[in-house]
Amino acid sequence: MPNIKQQEKRMRQAERRRMRNRSRKSEIKSYIKKFEAALQRGDREEGEVYLRKAVKALDKAAGDGIIHKNKAANHKSRLMRRYNRAL
């Protein structure tokens, strides 16, 4: 445990940020899984809805520094490629 008051505050802030980041990453993974499940069922409309949500969440996470912008771009590229192949 820290002896310095500022370090105690830093620990509290770090824990809040860690939980927020975990939640955002989990949200992205959920949208991707739902997108892939919709494509497996052959439901392009529902797949497109979750594709849009996943892309938006990836962009927001990259903008906030939760994930690297290139990682977000790679994910988006793969998702788009899967969507276009499902034609």
C-alpha cells in the first residue's frame, strides 16, 4: 500500500480506468461475436447492424487510446472482408 496520498489517488484512478477499459474491450468483443453469429445464420441485415456497432466501438476505443489505432484498423478490415464475402 502506498504511503503517499497522491499515490493512493493514482491507484483509485488507475482502477477506475482499468475497469472502464475492460468494459469497452468486452463490448467490442461482444459486437464482433454477434456479427459473426449473424453471418453464420445468413442474416446479412442483423450482421450489418452489429458490423456498424463494432466499427463505431473500435473507432471510439482507438480514439481514447484503449487500443492502438492500427489494431482497430486491422479489426475493421477483417470484419469488412468477412461481410463482403458473405454476399
